[in-house]
Amino acid sequence: MLNLKSMARLRAGVAPAIFLTTCMSGGIASAQDQVPQGAADEGEDTIVVTGSILRQTAKETASPVTVLSAESLQQRGLNTASEAIQRLSANGAGTISSGWNTGSNFAAGANAPALRGLTVQNTLSIVDGMRLAPYPLADDGQRNFVDLNSIPNAIIERIEVLRDGASSTYGADAIAGVINVITKKQIEGIHANASAGISDRGDAGERRVDLTVGYGDLADQGFNVYLSGEYQKSDALYARDRGYPYNSTDLQGICNESGSCMANHNWNGYTAESDTFNGLFATPGISIVRPVATGSNVGSGRFSYLNPSLGCGEFPVNPNIGTSPSAPANGACEVDYQNKYQMLQPQIERYGLTGRITANLGDNAQFYVMGTYYQTNTLATLTPLGFNGTPAASPSGLTPAAYNVLLPVYTCASGQGTFDSLNTGCTAANGVLNPNNPYAAAGQRAQVLIRSPYARTDETRTRALRAVAGIDGSFGDDWRYGVNFTASEVRLKRYQDNYIIPQRVMDVAATGAFNFLNPAANSQDVWDYIAPQSVTTSVSKLWQAQGTLAKDLFDLPGGPFQAAVGIAYRKESIDAPSANPANDANPYDRYYSINAVGAEGSRNVKSAFFELQAPVFDQLELTASGRYDKYSTGQENFSPKVGVKFTPVPELVVRGTFSKGFRIPSFNEAFGLPTTGYVTRRINCETYAAFCAAHGGPNAPYVTGDYSVGLTQSGNAQLDPEKSTSFTAGFVFEPIRNVSFNVDFWHIKIKDLIVGITDTSPYENAYYLNNGVVNIPGATVVAGTPSNDNPGALPLLGFIQTSYQNANSQTVSGIDFGINANYEISPDVSWTSALDASYLLKYKLNDGGNQLRYDGTLSPCNITSCSGAPKLRANWQNTLTFKDTAITLTAYYTKGVDTAQIDYGMTKGDCVGNVDLGLISYEDGTSVQCKTKDIWNVDFSINQKINDHFTLYANVLNVFDIKAPVDVNAAYGIFNYNPAFAGPNIIGRFMRVGAKIDF
């Protein structure tokens, strides 16, 4: 029996001790390491930071900026930009991590942050201040974003995170903030880095190597050129490689204090406590059949094994079928599909090549050109599909009826597959009695229940190309200018295998080409016919030209009054065809399960912007900026921003900003084809008594278990843009030298929020209480797969189809907190410490007067796949350096959440009521979890410099081997843990060794 209270006692003892030690030590430094150096030769007393096009004279700006240096990432054992950004405290609900890329994510193969929990499309990710082409596929088929996997890692200088809107410099659509990856401008010599790692369980292996060669000194020789290449591969991790309950869907080992346990969710599983059978599911590679009466398109009575000699093949027989009138009398084949098929982390392969040339043009200008080729390949597996089901919805809203595999009486080489297996063109005159149909001699068709024995695979191959050229310089009386051009393209080829087309099943059933008696005997050609490989190529492109001009206009008591203006022109496009195109003429000639989503469009954006900086006097600095954007699709907007920095005493800086943001609908939101996501539901037989009675009562398998409802959204060209208002207010306090504290309050309100369905209850009530008839404007409701036991009764709700809409408003607010400390204990020994934390005060959706509070819950499920909006995230890095050795401990923490799914009708804190709405429960009806456990882990790293040319390092990630907290509600219950925040925990203790060579 699993003790769900484990880890709580350990956390209760350790967390206060950490905090107390921190406070007594005199301060903690943040990952906001060093002041970033300017991109050009600005001098030691000036810097240029993310979010500004003007020179700064102090490291504190009006806007809060977090800086992650390459050195600190090396010390922490983080070797990719994506991994470092995923661990940011400000990265919240809606983040796309590698754990979501096991085929269940619409944006398969990608990785992206969601600052402030405002989805990936409200976070702008850029490189060297310039935009990148977005990933061709949209998150949840709705939201466009930049894939962090396409960014080279070996040449990163630092990562700057602007925790504020950036209305002037980069664009008003950076509502939640900006991730700016800064690459190295100059590299000399030869630099190589190689490492290998593996979990202490012998899996999830990783190999990495990079080589960079550079020549030239900008200061002495006036130029620098470098070339860098890298390769990295991470092995897949399967659920079967981890302990219970991550490796199983039989959750009867999880019990409460009274002894009641969870259910067995295996296909054809049996739960002993309630004496219930989990319904009848198709089994991989095993056919069961029953006769079909004349005038019906579904069989009746019990199924039996088509080939009794095969039995259940590799799967055990479960003789406990309860009162099911359709399951085989001698038992069903039980399949623990989590153990057999589920992948927890995909296989990822990355490699690329980057070159850069930088040259001084005289004394006052610098030219640069840069090009990058980067390839990312991922491979994920999913559970195999059954031969029966419902094809995807078409753009017209048509969703065909669920198809049951029916075998005709006669087969012939020229047979034509039909939905009902009638009129196939085969008769006694030109065909033979169907050898797969045991009822053929009696003139009856047969219904077959079977699942493919082959897991689905989802493979992505993403090629990212990027070119940059620009000139930065000055002229005359302190005029400064910058001109740059960037172009990028992301080309994604997606290969999806073992996805079945029902029409082709009909075809082989009519011709007899498929051997249902022994499915394993079918040739690969036959399998390829009914499940042909789907290959889709999607492309996104972006190019942008920009110019800025800045000048110190006059002197104020606090310094020069600076002004800058700029113009930009950007063109972007996406061509992402549907992998499952519509076919209204024959809706069954489409794949099961492959999402029909697709989008195509292009637009250009003309922008003009300005920035002013007024150091009124030594203690007060004011900034103002604004940006005007005009889109070729008809939208235009002016977005202002103001900031203030007040330094009453040298030890204290008080700062704040106010800004307006503007985001037009994404290509998918405006023009996207239907895209379907799924939510888990459970029937409340008290509310829907008539429905339950029609299916045999409240204990019937068809109504007792969880079921999935597809939420199908389509583009809406009439959408309004989203507009935001945000402000920050905070301070930086440095009571003693090398110890500083920073606290910043932030608040963002978005109006006309673009959303899909936020509450399914009105549709469910109308469907179940009105015999399937739903008269809600703008919505189409489609029935799901009928019950095998009661095929004539109203089926479970299958799909709710709507278009994207503008909701009323959304508000998020919180507090960021950081402590930086740097102590020189002796000439050879130093200690740096860094704490960075973000506390979510409010995450609220106002939908037509209906107030939904998401903070601290598993919501918003509609945009985060039920990964939650945790109230607190934090990380704490400590590095002790003595002579040539650096030892680092870094702790990461994510607070647990209430398991209520607010946007699907649940109420925070109401575990009893939430069970009726789908919250996972024990068999006695009590909830398994009202709140989830906190997620935390600690990484250990050591870097040993052997000499000036050679460094060895070792990382032990999750050094205490802290397991992922069991979470049966997160991520729709797919993994039994939270993949958004507990990825390092599910891998377990991970050990890596490596070496760096520098000449």
C-alpha cells in the first residue's frame, strides 16, 4: 500500500531549517548574477539591458530583470537554455516541458516557458534582442510560441529575463515578459566540452559534445570570427522503468486510512473492493466477436474469442467481469497500458552549427553577421488504437457516428468496404463465406472488438535556420545608431505511425485481406494499408528589419537626458496543413486520433517606437516609451510605458513601471481548423438518474468510470485583440556591501481574453437532461461511442464544438523576491548565494460576471492541461569556491495546489462536491487528494579546474533522489504525477560527468 503522507514530514523538517540557515547567513544571492555587459564597446560604466535601447549607468533599472549567466548555469549543472528557463521561478502555469512531449501535446517536440502563468504566447522569447520564427505547431492548437529547443547552447553568454512588459523595444505582445538569450560576441581559441550522464537506475541516458573555434581580438585586431558546433542526445524514459504508481494504471495499491482504495483502471480491469469490471476494452492483437442482428449496426449479447487458441496472448486473463452482459463469459484480457506503452520523457536528439563574424569599422562602428543551423529530432510513443471509434470533426462541424467494426457474410477480392458491412458487392456468386466471421454460415454479420498491437509513434524533425546582420555605431556629437536584419525559418516534418483509418478497416473486412483470426500473421503491408504513415510538413517564417537612433540631448542634474527612436518592419507567416484533412464526402476516410488542427496565414507589421530617459537628479530617474504597431490584418495600436527609479539613499532603490500591451489573435485563433483537446468527466447518477437507469443503473461499468469529453475549438476571424494593463512596484535594498534584497509586486490585467470553453457544465446538463438535445447558441454537441451493453441508449457525451471567443478579462498578480550575497571568506575562498522566488497572489478569470480563481489550483485546465497554477515557486543556489574548485548546491521548490479544476465547474476546497465533477476518488467515494504535495529537489555540482586548459565537472541532479509526488489528478491523470513541474523528480537521481578543454 502506498503511503501518500511520505515526504511531508521530511519537507516539514527541512524547509524551515533551510530558511533559518539562509537568514542567519546574512543574505542569499540570486541567479541574477552579474550586470550584463553592453553589446557594443560602451565602456565599463555603461550597460545595455533587456527592455531598453538606451545606455544605463547602474545595474538597477525601473523594470525587474533576472540575469542567468553561462557560468551560473554551468555551476548548477544545467546544459541547455530550455532546462534553465523551465526552472525559473517566474515560469508558471501553461509551460511546455519535455514531459508533455510524449505525444500528448499538440506542439509535439517543443519546449517553451509561460511567464506569470499567462500561456506560452504571452511570453516573448528572442535571441540577441531579435525575434525568431515561431514553432509551426500551436500549443493546444491555439497558441503560437518560440521553441527553446532551437536555440544553440554552447555560445550562450547569458539569459536575461525581463519580468515586465516590453512595449517599446521588442513589441507590445510581450505581455508577460521577455526571455532574451544573449550569445557571445567574441570567442578566441579552441573550446571543447563533452559530457555523459545517466540516472542511477541505468536509464534516461544523455550524451553531449560541443566544439567552438574562434580567432581575432576586437580590441587589438578589430575583428573576431568563430564557428561552433554541438550535439546532444537524451534517451527516452518509459513508465515501466519507474516504480509504482507511475508504472501502472491499476491503482488499487493507493488506499486511504479507512482502507478504501482506488480503482483498477487497466483495460478490462477488475476492482475487488467494489466488485466492478472496468468496462469492455479492445485488446491489442486479440479479436473478440459477437453476432449482429438484421437491421442493426451493432452486435448484441456476449463477445467470445474469435480464436480461442490464442487466448489473451501476452496479457493475463481477468475472469472477474462482474455483471457485464457483453464481456466474454470466460473472462477478458487485462492490459496495464501504462506499464506496457506509456512514455514519461521522449527521446530527443539535437545538433547544430553556428558561425559569427564581428568586425570594427573604424573607431565608431561595429559590423556583425551570424548564421545558425539547428536540428531537433524527437520520438514519442502512445498507446495503440482500437479499430473502432469516432473520426475527427470537420471544419463544417460534421462529426460522423462512431464506427463499429462489422464483418460481412461474404468476402471477395473486389469487395467495397461499407459502414454497415452491407452491400459490399460480395455474394455467394463471386465470393466466399467470410473465414473471419463465425456467424457467416447463419447469414449473420459479426461485430469485432480489436486493438492494434503496435503503439502509435510520433516523430518530429525540426530544422531551424537563422541569419542575422547588423551595424552598431556612433557619429557626430554622441549620436548612436543600430541597424539590424534577421530572417529565420522553422521547418517541421512530423511522422505519425500506427494511426488507423476506419474506411480502410472497412475495406479489408470486405475483401478478407485482414486476418482477424490471427492478427499477428498479417504482413506489414496490410498493417501499413489500414494505418498508413502520416507525414506532415509545416513551415513558419519571419524576417525583420529594424533601425534605432539615440542621443544624449542635454544634461540634467542626475545625468544626460537620453532619447531614442526606432522603426521596424516585420513579416511573418505560418503554413501548417492539417495532418488529418477534412473529407465531408467520406468522413471515415480519415485517421482516428490525429488532430485535424491546421492554420495558414501571413501578415506584416509596421512599427515605430521611442524611448526617453530623464535622470532628473541623482536620486530620481524617469523613463517613458511607446510603440505604435500596424498589422496588415487590420489591427493597429499605440502601447505606452513609463517607469520610475528613486534612490533616496545609496543602499535603497525604489522602482516601478506602468505599461499597456496588445496582442492580436494568433494564426490558429483566427484561422485555425478544428482542434480537439480532452477533459476527464464522471457521471453523477443523482443528477442524471434517467441516463444511468437506461444503462443498467448507477453501478453499470459504462457510467461508473471516468470518461473523456473532446473540446473542439475552431478559428474565429471576428475575434478582437487582447489588450493588457500591467504595473510593477518594488525595491532593491543593499544593507551591506555584496548583500542585496529585491522585492517586486506585479499586476497584469488582460481584457478580451481569447479562450475556448471555460465551463462544460451547461453543455453536460443540457445533453444528459434533454436526451442529447443541446440548444446553446454557437455550440454543437456530439454523442460519444455507444455502450456495448446498451447500444440503443443515449451514449456518453463525446464532443463539444465551439469557436474561440473573447472572454471578459483575466487578472494575475504576485510578488517576486530575491536575495543576493557574495562573500570573500579568504583570498582563496568565496561563497555566493542566490535566492529567487515568485509568489502568485491572484489568477482570476472574469467570464461574463462569473469569477473563476485559479491560483493555487490545478486550473486553468483549458490552457495548462491541468498542470496547475502553483502559488509559490523558488530556487536557491549556493556556490563555494576555493582555489580551483567550485561546489554548488541548488534547491528547487514548487508549492502544491488544491486539486479543484475550477474552469470545469469544481470549487476550491470542496473535495466532496468535486468528486461528482470528476475529481479522482477512492471506491468509498472520498477524494484521493484535496491538495497535492509540494515538489522539490536539490542538485549538486562540482567543477574542478585542473589547469588553465582543462576542467573536470560532475553533476548529481536530484541528489537526494526525491520522487515525484503522486498526483492522480494532474495532467488529466495520464502520468500519476505532474509533468510540468516534477520532471526532474520522475527521472530520479541523475549523474553526469564531463570535461572542458580551452586553448
